Amino acid sequence: MADIKIPALGESVAGGQISKWHFQVGDAVKVGDVLLTLETDKVAAEVTSEINGVLAGIAAKEGDDVVIGAVVGNITEGAAAAAPAAAPTPAPAAPVAVEAPKPAPAPVAEAPKPAPAPASKPAPKAAPAPEGRTTRKKMSPLRRKIADQLVNAQQTAAILTTFNECDMSSLMGMRSKLQDSFVKTHGVKLGFMSFFVKAVVEALKAVPQINVRVEGDEIVQQHFYDIGVAVGTERGLIVPVIRDADQKSFAEIEKDILAYAAKAKEGKIELADLTGGVFTISNGGVYGSLLSTPIINPPQSAILGMHTIQQRPVAVDGQVVIRPMMYLALSYDHRVVDGKEAVTFLIRIKDCIENPARMLVGA
């Protein structure tokens, strides 16, 4: 008999919640089969079988919280799944005696019957308790972690948000013109996010005061550009990190984003994919958000919120024209970032997006 134990998943992961058992007791399993999925506060991990055998017992059910090293079940090595026992043959029923019919009684004169008493009204039934009006379930470790981080950010950082808007005309025109050749050359589509990642890198270089984190009473200046891109999943919001975004091409960034999206959909995101970012981009526009105030992702000091592109009237050279506009929101920790720096940073992003050719030539 071999125990099924929760394996170590990283230095900062102490345990998780069993979200799904993929086999039932009595099922045959083989080496490498995914026995269960464990939700942690960072990633979803799969626990696989190390032997061939039969799942003999489950000690922790779906929804239970477990710690690293806990025994959650066991496998009988090399055994075959037991065949279901045959149903017992029922004993033949004893013969039932049939009673001969009795002769009908002779007719008797009917006596007068008293009038029946009025029927009493039945007592009113209590209204049935409503069912299905609420559903209760435990908060997943990831959702708890998100909640804790958001509350912690609100309580420990002096968050302030500044807004601007950018005209997407030039970027949309360039993207449309280059799309076919870009796909043919690189095998991926040219999206908006790669431009915003590059714009953030340019803005961080121009305003390095944004690229800091707070550790105790120290401010740590960062000289690298690992940019987190928030991705919504069924489990909750995760922020995979594009490493060294300053050194990557637009195509490489687009491929990184697609790879992370695929891993998130399959539940294959790893802890290393989510750590070490210096800045985060959140795109609420994909859900139709017109404007929002994003919350910073500690220990980072700022986050950029993108929003939906909307045709709006704007003044250009003294004329009112209709342009595809996007609101931008920069939330930042006012303890370490001053308003002037935040506004300068956001204007730099606006300039990069409205003049995308500058990013291609480094101007």
C-alpha cells in the first residue's frame, strides 16, 4: 500500500485546497496519471501517481484544505480493480393461498341514515422553504490570496490614481497595415498589448522613480524590466511576467502572452511565471470597461489600467473630429512616487501609443 502525499510546490507554498479528484476509489491508475488537482494561493498543481495500481482510499475530499506532506489517499500497488459482486439470486416466493369466494349475503332492508356531519376544513399547510436561492462554497486559496493582497495594498500603500486618454488612430492604422506581413513572418498576430508593454518600458526608462519597490524603510531601485500582464482565468486574476521586455521584440512579447494564456487555460501556470514583476498592466477594456482605478500589485509601486476603445468626439487643430479613444489610468504608491513623476510617466505612455513609430526606431 502506497500513500498519496501532497508534494512540495515551492518555498512560499505551505499547502492548498483539493479542487478535483480525477479518479474514484477502485479505479485502476498507472504511473503519471493525474490523481488530483490542488489549488494553491498562486498556481494550480497536479499530483500524479508514482506507481501502477488501484486507488484504494481517499482521505481528503474535494474542497478540503491540506498542507504539504499530508497523506490524502493511498494506492494498492499492482492490484486490479475489483469486479462488482454478483447480485444474489432472490429466493422463490412462497405460494399464496387463494381464498374461495363467499356467497353474497341476503338483502336486508336499509335503515334510515343520519345526515353526515360537515367536513372540517384542512389546516393550512406551511409555505415550503425556498430552495436554490443561495449557494455556499469555500473561497479558493487563490481568491483568498487575491483578497488579502488587495486589502493589504489598500491599507499599507497611499494609492492615488491619475488619468489621461490616448488617440488610438495611429496605432490602429499601423497595426492594420503590418498585420498580414507580421503574421506571415512570425506566425502570431500583432496585438495592442505588445505596444503597451514596450510603451511601459520606455516610460520606466524615462521615469525610473516608478521602477521601485518598498522593503521596510528602504526603497529598492530596480534596473530591469520584467512586466506583468494581468490575465483573467476561471480561478481568478493572475499576473504572469514577461521577462526582460526591453530586450524582446514585438513578436517575442506576443508569443509570450499567447503561451501564458494557453498555460492559464490548461491550469499549467507555474509559480516562477508569476513572480518578480516590477510593473503590471491590467486591460479591463477586453471586458468593456470604460474607466477604472486599478489597485497596485505589491510590492510594485504602480499599475497601468487600459480600457475599451471608444469612438468619441475630440478637438484636433481647432476642429471636432471622431477618433478611437482609450482612457488610461495609472495608480501609484504616493509614498514613493510624486504626482509630477506619475503624470510624466503617463504622458510618456500616451506619446508612445499615439506615435508608435517612435518605439520602432527608439525615438
